[in-house]
Amino acid sequence: MPVELIETPQNEDLLRRLIDGSLPDQFGRYGMFGGRFVPETLVPALERLEQGMREHMDTEDFREELRGQLHNWVGRPTPLSPAPRLGDAWGAEVWLKREDLAHTGAHKINNSIGQALLAKRLGVKRIVAETGAGQHGVASAAACARLGLPCRVYMGEIDIERQAPNVDRMRRLGTEVFTVTTGDRTLRAAIDEAIRDWVSDPKDTYYLLGSAIGPHPYPLLVQRLQAVIGEEARAQMLAVTGELPDIAVACVGGGSNAIGLFHPLLGDRSIQLLGIEAGGRGNALGEHSATLSHGTPGVLHGNYSMLLQDANGQVQETHSVSAGLDYPGVGPEHALLKTIGRVQYGVIGDDEALDALNECCRLEGILPALESAHALAGARRWARENPGKRILIGMSGRGDKDMPTLRTLPI
Ligand SMILES: *Cc1c(COP(=O)(O)O)cnc(C)c1O
């Protein structure tokens, strides 16, 4: 596994521009990836959103309001927990960035409350969102309730059956859950339907997208709202240990918690960065959702990135025991970071993730989300190859939501 950037002047330049903010460029491109592949009717809405980000996000007023909601309602800063018993077991020094302790149980709330605040300033009348496992739906429902915005969440029929408790939570929070019976009846179809709703009324409706994917400027917007994870973790590591970690590890579905942890660390070249994708049951197409490791370039949901597709360009079904990683695409910034070699990406299957989840429960008294367990397993594997190192792990969420799945699996 290469530790260093693949050192060409071109890659150095791309990394420098990611760090100084001149990437994505004016077309929303991250090198060859990203962009805006949408119907003509959506272009003005995306331009308004871009304009709104420029107008509001850097003002002291907006930042103050966001800071207030993050502190008083989300519960930030989230702790950085030492994990000494995991450390002993792995032969490493282990630190956990505890997004599982954020309100509604995962990092997704950072993005939802931020976008809802922005939507309010853009003067929209209603919010639409999509959800797969229901985590982004719950976070958006909570944020919309908090800010008094009506919200509709699109969710596939299959996911509605699989994730009944989250459907109830959304409804209890005042959100309308709309059943999607078209397409694959899971997350991919839900995103299609949310976009369709938005196209029909792009002025008064705001589409609250849940990961670092989609057409420009969404990947940038989500990265900026999730960067609080890496900014806090970096400062906390320095405050507590006086040092930066040797490596930071996070799981990658669409890529929002990972880019939130990684982006603020990109310039710290001593820190290795490792993203972990879901290997599911095996390497065959349809058995996993390891997009960066096994995918090929293509367009999905408005951006050009890596994609799980067959030889005819048909997007493929995916599998992972963790619903939050079960998506056939990935954010364009990750595609670029892999291409230039600044971040390495590994794959962890269902069984190894479950084993890491059980270990974390027993040794640290923390039940991680199945998604986060992939990061734990990836970190453990790395620790065995690189003894005695300081490891920072993004604990993207808590596992309470996974109890219906875990009940069927061995302890
Ligand atoms: C949704 C989710 C993920 C995957 O989404 P990303 O956008 O890749 O972060 C990971 N962990 C948890 C707990 C989630 O809910």
C-alpha cells in the first residue's frame, strides 16, 4: 500500500488546489471527476444554491447561527475518546472521534442542520430529502422540525420495510415519508424521486442531499458542513497528545463522514488517510458496495465519479450488511483523492466488520454503527501491519439503529 502521494507535479497541484479551495473549479470538477450532469430545468436551482452558499456561508451571522445549533442542539464538540483496551488488543494507540454521540446518533446531523439553515436563508417553502437506511431522513426530519420547515422524505418500499423504527421516528418528528415503488425500490430510486420532486418546483423546494455526492455544488457543500469532524479531531488530538495521528481511518458510503474527517487533514502530509468501503459477501458484482476499489468511471445522480456498473453501463445492485454503505456511487472528491494517491482505500466484508463491532462493544463499552465497524476493522488490519502507531478512527454513528439486523447475527 503506497503511503505517499503519487508524486507527479500534476498531482501535487491538484492536492494543493483541493487544500486552498480552488478545487472544485467553476464547473464543479475535481480533476476529471464531479461536475453537473442534470436536466436543464435544475441548472438555475443549482446556480441559486451556489450563489446562496457564497452569500451566506462565510458571513459571521450564518456561522454564528450554525455554531449555536451545533453546540446547543447537536451536542458539539463531540468527544475524542481514547480506546486503551482496543489499543492493547491491536498493539496501537487508538482514538475514536465520537460522531455516534451527536444528536440523532450519527454525523449526518451536521449536514442536515447546516443545509436546513441555508435553505431557510434562501427563502424556500419546503424541504425534500431521500433516505436509504433512514439515518439521513431522521436527521433531516429533526433539523426541519427544529427550524419549522415542512419536510418530505422519499424512501424506497424495500427500505421502509427494513427500517420500520426510523420511519416511525421521521413521522413522529412531523415529516411526511413518501413510499417509492419505482426502480430498485431502495436508495437509488429514492434519490431519483427526490430529484423529480425538486425539478417540478425548484424555486420553492430545497433538496437536502445526504452525502458528498450529487451535482455541483452538493459535494462541496456537504464537505464544508462535515469538515467540523476533522477540524475538531485535529485540535483535540493536539490538545490531548500534543501530536497528530499517524493515520486517520473512516468508512466510505457516499463519502461524507470520511471527507469530513479527511479534508481538514489533507495538508498534514505526515498523516496517512485510509477510507474503508463495504466488501459485503465477496468480490463479485452485486455482492459488495466497494465503488472505489471495484468500480469504473461513470455518471450517477448528477456527477461523474466511480460507479458500480456492468459492461453496458447499467448501474448494479449492491450489498452490505450496513445499509448506510450500500450505495453504488461515491463522491467525486474521493475519486480524485484515490487517483492522486493522497488517500488509500481498502475493503472490509460483512463478517470482519461484525467481528470488529463485537470487539468494540466488549472492550470499550461502545456499540458502533455497522458502517463505523468497517472503519474499526480496517484500522485493526492496518494496526497489525504497522505496530505501535497512533490511530484516529471516525466513529460515524451508534449501533442502536442496527439492533434489528444484529439480533439475527452471532455475538
Ligand atoms: C449514512 C452513514 C454512513 C455512510 O455515509 P457517508 O456519507 O459515507 O458518511 C456511515 N456511517 C453512518 C453511521 C451512517 O449513518
